[in-house]
Amino acid sequence: MTNGQYQEAVDWLFVQAPNYQIDGLKAYKPGLENITKLCDFFGNPQEKIKCIHIGGTNGKGSSSNMLASVLQDAGYKVGLYNSPHLIDFTERIKINGKNCDKEFVYHFIQKLQTLPEDILPSFFEFTTIMAFEYFYQQKVDFAIIEVGLGGRLDSTNIIKPLVAAITNVQLDHQNILGDTIEEIASEKAGIIKPHIPIISGEETDLVKNIIRQKAENENAPFIDATTIQTDLISDLKGNYQKKNIRVVLGLIDELKKLNIPVSDKNIENGLLNVYQSTGFIGRWFEFSKDPLTICDTGHNQAGLEYVFSQLNSIDRHKHVILGFVNDKKIDEVMALLPENSEFYFAKPSINRGRHPEDYENLLQEAKIFYKIFDSVQEAYLSAKQQCTNEEMIFIGGSNFVVGEFLEKNLEISE
């Protein structure tokens, strides 16, 4: 297999199966019918691996990578399924921090091309069965599976995990999951299964009670991670990681009850070495020190509130590069923008990317100093030219903005 053949196969996957991250609502196929047929076709590999299921609006990627790092430190072979990828497709499926083998991806896509005509999967369903099969073939000890979108109807919800977690519930993807926080919470709580412990990192009583009630209905142990006291820290530096650490500790406590040994030292080391162990980037990621350049994939209102609050705590003039997708409520973002900043708005280079000219009226109303660019890289080069070493650059607003920036500027070692 050549690199060209691999890229051709991945391109086929993107073309055949609409991708929600790129194409939006038209690519979303709720329900478990397709993934059930897919799993049956491949012999139900998800039933032959030990899974841990992690959902929530924000923090599920960080939490799953933290947990993977801890379990790796304890000597386990750990599969990790995250989405979306930032640079390369194989980032979605990892074992002990190593991206999925391209040879496997290529040959698996050849099999996908022979599917019966009555199976019409989405892009995410294709990648989900690919992860299950890879983890089964590679005989992982544990597979940490991140929910794609929602929970109840998400294709990952076909698994029966050892333990599950919901990091939090915030307003996001209302066009799919519901207009109210209660509706979204009910969708997220759909991953709760009979007798399987559920860890909740949610802080508001309204949502916490919805998760707790669902757990009671399923006779599932409910663990409130917000009551866990800890001074442990992680090399993932966002202030919001303190909440995610408590969720991870709740998950580990439940795994210990299943006679899965994890020491206090494994926990401490694992949390401090997430980047080294898993290669996880994009969450308050320090790209450079001179000038200080930070990127973060926070993209919904709650995520941006956390990120911009941390930016406000840094006493430097800021050059802030932002870009958004079509379904983003830009007026809500305008109300959150960090202080002491000048702004560079850019269009993410995907189908859903929104050009800043479309919302320039909101930029004018916000009375901020801004410039508009056709690409993230143009915005970054402009900011870099203007920024002194006493100032800083921030890149965010969307997974795709951060991914585009890193792809252009981060040296990836093979």
C-alpha cells in the first residue's frame, strides 16, 4: 500500500459517507439500526472488547485521554476512540497513544466497499465499526469510547461498557438534540444502561437530577464526581481540567471495584503525562512560548466561557484568531470575547465554515478592533507579524480552526 492508495481510500470514505463535522445536519443519521447491521456484518467485535463509555457536551475528549494515560501507566493496552481528528484521520483510533495503522485503515475500507446495499452508514458509523474491529484485532485490554453526538441515538451506544461517564451537559447542537437543557440532558443520559455505574460531572442540580433519575430507572449506580476531593493536576492545562480530573477519578474508582488494579502512583503519573502518553493536543495547547501562542478547541458557549475566562486572567495584550461553522450562534460568542484583545476572524476551510463577512454586522456592533481573513493561516501570519514577545496569540472557536492551524504549523514526527 502506498501513501497515495491510503489517501485515495480515505477520500472515498469521506465521499461515500457524509461527515457531520464537515457537512452538518444532512450527514447526521440518528439511531442504532445501521450500526447494528454493520456490527453484525463484522461479527460484533464490540462484544469482544471491554469498553468504557464517555459522553457529555464538553470535556469528554480530555477525560477519555486522561483515563487512557492512567491505564497505560498501569501497564494496560488501551484503545481510544475520539472525534473529530485535528490533522490526520488515524488520530480518531489510537492504541497506547499510537495512531491507527494506515495499512489497517486501507484494507478495512476495501471491506466497507463490499457492504450489502441495505446498509447505508454515515461517516461516523463507518469509523465506529472500524475502531471496534481494530481494538478487537489488536487485543486491547480496554477500549475507551467517546460518544460522537448526543448519546441515546449515537452509534457508540451499541456497546455495553464496564462503566460510563457524562462529563457535563450544556447547550450545543440544539438543532439535533433539543432546544432546552432538559431535552439535551435526556439525550446524553441515553448512554446509561442497566446496572452499569454512571459517573456524572454535572454541577447543576437540574441536569444532575435528570441523570440521577435515569440511573435509578436503570438500577445503575450513580456517582456524583463533583463531590470528589482532589489536589491532583494534569499536564492538560486548561482550568476546566479540574472538573474532568474528578470524572476520571470516579471512573477509576469503579474500575477498581471490578478488580482492575490501578495504583495512586499510576493515577498521578498518568494525569501528568497525558500529552506524552496519548498525543492529545488542542486543549489549551501551548504551541510556542515566544510569543506565547495557545490554541483551544472549545467551540460552544460553555466551552468558550471557560477558555475566554482563562484568557482574561493572563495580563497580556492578546491577538485572538477565531473562526466558526454555519450553525454557531455568533451573537452569543460576541458577548463572551476576551478583554484587552484585537481580533482576527477567519473562515475554516470546510463546507460548514462560515465566512466572517456573513456576520460582520455583529463584529461592528461589538465595537471591537478586528480584521477579516479568507483562511486561518492568513490570520495567523498577520497576528504573528503584529505580536510582540510581551503579547500573546490565541487560536480557537472551532475544532477545524485549531486543526487547520496545527496542520500548517506543527511539525508532526512520524
